[in-house]
Amino acid sequence: MGAKDRHVILLVSQWCPTCPHADALWRKLQQEYGFKYDVLDISTPEGRYWVTKLMIRSVPSSIVDGKLAFVGVPSEEEARKVLEEGI
């Protein structure tokens, strides 16, 4: 599976001061790699689904292909590695 075939979900909340930084990073990489990217607020039903399924306790949290990849803002290098090699 190549990076363009990945699906990244970023879980955020309105009160999170670092969530916009994580969003900016994933949006930049999405433009480069072309993977599917969704931002979900944890207060929505879709967001709550992932919080419950993966027992997420902090935002921002990045889910790649249905698996929790990062809590917090990953470095660009870490994010690229997960996109290119998987979890």
C-alpha cells in the first residue's frame, strides 16, 4: 500500500490549542501524497466512535488506516514515515 492509498483521520476538539498545528501538517502532506484525510471533532458521533474504539484520551490524535498512529503533533519526519511504511 502506498501513501496515496492511506486514510488519515485527525481527532480534534474546539478547545485544543495544538490541534490546528496537527491539521496544518496533515493538510500539507495530503497535498503532497494525495491520501484521504478527514478531521473529526470528538464531540461528533463519528469522533466519539473513534474515541471509544481506540480508547483515545487526548487530542490531537492521528489515526492512520484505522490504527492510532500519534497522540499530539507528530514531526513531519514521523508522519512521512507512517505514510510511506505504515504502522
